[in-house]
Amino acid sequence: DLSALEARLAAAETAARRAAENASLPRAVIDEPLRRAVTATQLETAVRQGTPYAALLTATKSFASDAAALAPLDGFAATGLPSATALGDELLATLAQLAPSPDKPDGTSPDLLDRLQASAARLVRIRRDRPIEGNSRDAVIARAAAAARRGDIDAAKRELTTLPAAERTGVAAWLAKIDAREAALAAARRYAVAATAALTKPAP
């Protein structure tokens, strides 16, 4: 939904027209804030859409008084932000490689346990829409996997962060990527909002 971006662009264009009507202002004073706002809005759009934005980021930084505020965007500039679907698939692949829970019932042979776990995994795939109760490691991972299949990476992250730190090591890289993605989205939005709001301020 790009309605918010479109509304900000419309506001930017209106402010620019009003500024242009003031003949006492030098053209550079009028043009630079407008170009900053348009570039920042284009950057936010590219970030949200998941398209590469290296050139837009370079252009935006050329107008920024504090380029450090855009630093969270550096890591994804060449590739674009990964989609929720891609991140869900990545999490599923990661979860599939995790070692099974170390807790084994007394007297249960490894071979039998492997068969039980395989049966449970098939059941989770078949009945993935049914919520899995409990706070055990296996229950949390199963719920995270179900969320990943839906593309709900926020829910998957919430589930995984309830695990003790020692049990999150296998998904630490995935969680770090989610945090970096959220930081990039927030940085793009903050800069675009600030750049557009600057158009309504009187020139110095």
C-alpha cells in the first residue's frame, strides 16, 4: 500500500509550487529541498518493494546532513530487502537443519526416536494450521515454522525470541537479518518523513 508515500509526494509537490512562486528565493534554495524529498521518497519506495537501491542511496546520502542515519540501509543496497516469503523459506531451511531436542525418553532407542520425530514432522506439515501449545523448544520451533510457511516473519521472530539464548544459536543469523531488515525500513521511513516535512519550513 503506497497511499502514504503518494500523499507525501503530493504534499512535497504542493510545497515546491508554493516555494517557486516566491521570486525572492534563489532557485538553488527551492530545488535542493525538493530533490532531497523526492529522492528520499523514491528510496523508501525501493526499500519497501525489495528492489536494489544502491544508486538511490548514494544520491540520498549526497543530500543528507547526517549520512550515518542512513547506515542501516547499506547492507541491503545491492540486493534489496529480502521479502517475507524469502525469509520464511530461509527460516524453514534453517529449522530443518537444527538438531532435535536432546531430551529423550528413558529406554527409547535412537532409531525409534528418529522414526517418532519423522512422524511428528509429517504431522506438523499436514496439520500446520492447528496451533501447537506449550513452551517447549519443539513447540516453539513448530509454531515458528508454521508462521514461516504463512510468510508471517514477525510472528516467527516473536516465537523464536522466547527461546533461551543458548537455544537460539541456530537461528541467530536469521534473527540478525530480520533485525537489520527492520532497521533499514525504519531508517528509510524516518528520512523520507523528515525530508518531506522540511519542505514546509521557511527557507533560512
